[in-house]
Amino acid sequence: MKPLRTALLIAAVLGLGACGTTEPAAAPSAAPAASETQAQAITITDGLGREVKLAKPATRVVGLEWGEIEMLVGLGVMPVGAADVKGYATWVTAAPLDPSVKDVGTRGEPSVDAIVALQPDLIVMEAAANSPIVAQLEKFVPVLVPKGSSATDNLGRMRADLKMIATAVGKEAEADRLLTDMDAKFATAKSAIEAAGHAGSPFAMADGWSEGGSVSIRMFGKGALVAETAEAIGLRNAWTGDVDPDWGLGTTDVEGLSPLKDEKIRFFYNASDGADVFADDLKNNAIWTSLPFVKSGQVTKLPDGIWTFGGPLSVAQYADALVKAYTA
């Protein structure tokens, strides 16, 4: 969450013709005009307000956060390195990585040595202002830090992050296509929800974990990316509890779900790593089993591998899962 490669210029040598005559040497290619070289240069203001300068669109990219890695793959740029490749394969199925992608450590503590060894020309990551890892990495290679999340307008933020990354890798047209496809997916999903009579229906979305026998539940509230996705296709978030300003997430326990009394609520949750606290840890919990959506069987586990903090491909998967649940 490097030593740069040295370009070698090799002159082409023309041989003699088979008939014994000497062909005139081809005129050397003209050096690129200054204006052409400058046209390739890119300057991007990233999510931390930093100016990131590239001599040309990046082709060897290392991704240190899964949402941005998904965006790179969706744009047609397979990273040379990625953080926690195994974890990515578990949680993010919308944009699979090639076997050639090297693991460079965890998202929280990537290996600088592993990154440098890949000789990338760009690193894409999420980080807080004044992050020491950013300063350490940009000694060797440009580092682009998209915003990553904002509960003020997360879908808008995601669009802006995608376009920022696309500019850095020269894939602006591909970014436009991804966003057009996402908008079309939303429109189709909204029509399907309406046709099924569920326009405006309430939902709640969460994930959870157990530690020391105590279950913690993380709610996706106002401004969470998947909550905004559900709202974009015509649903209504029933969770109105406190959330953080960046991710739109709020942590509670099973007792904290008691305000979700509307019998029309459908409860969605994510458990891609196989640790399913809702089906296992809470199955005999009296508070959980008394909740209206549990009693009515309106609890839906999302398909494994839908990353709830992803890009346009992941949110399209999420929209599909919602439509399936409401139209089954």
C-alpha cells in the first residue's frame, strides 16, 4: 500500500550485395525533433499533490495496492511486480495477473530491494502524505500515488484515479472504454432492479472477522465504493451509522446491527478468504438469528474474489452480484 535501465543504441550495419556491387549506405535516421521528445513527456499531479514527471508513458510498472493493480491490468498493462500476489488472486478476480508477475512483498511493507531489482519505470501505490516509503522509492524511480478512496464521492474518485494511471501509462482510450462499459453495466443493472420491483430497496453490506471469540463487523456505509455502486443501480443503503471520511467504513459488533429492522433489507457480505463469521461464528448467536434479514433468509454471501475497493471491473462484478440476488 533503482537503478534505471541504460538504453543501448546499436547501429545497423549494411552488408554488401550478392552481385558484388556496393549498395549505398542508408542515411542515418534523423534524431527526434525536440518538440517530439517533449510531446512524450508527461507531468501528472497525483493524489498527494505531487508533480510526477515521466519522460514517456511507463511500460514497466510495479503496483503496490490491489485496486490500482486491477486498474493497470484492465488498461492492458500487466505489472512486472505486485504486492501480495497470492492475496490478490484470492480477493481480486476481475483482472487476473500473469504468472510472470513478481511478488514484491506485502501491501503494507513492500520490499524495496525486490522492487528495485525489477527495474521499473513507474511505481503505483497508495500512501499517506509524507509517507517514508514514497520518499525511499522515488530515489530510484517515479512514484505515482492516486487518492485511493474518498467517502465524499468514491465513484468519482475512482474515475479520476483510473484516468490518472491511464495518463501515466499512455492508455487514455482504454480508460474511457472501461468507464463507458461500467456506466453501461450500471444502466442495465438499474433497469433489471426496477423491472424486478426492487427500485429503492434497502441493503446492507459488510465483512467481518473473529478474534478471541469476539466477532467484529465492518459496515460499508455512506461513501463506501460498493455502497455507492449499489446506489447507482437504484438501491438504498440501510446502514446510517458513523463511518470514516476516507473509506466510508464503520466498525460495529452483532449488537450494533439491531437498528437494521426493516424487513425488506437484504444483507450482503464478503468472505473470500474462507473465514465466514456470518455463516459459522454467528450461526447460533441469538441476536444475529433474531435480525429480520436473517429470519427471512435475505443474507447473501458475495461470490469470492469481488474486491470491494477496486476499479471499474470489480464494481461491475459487484453490480452483477446485486442484480442476481434481487432478481433470482
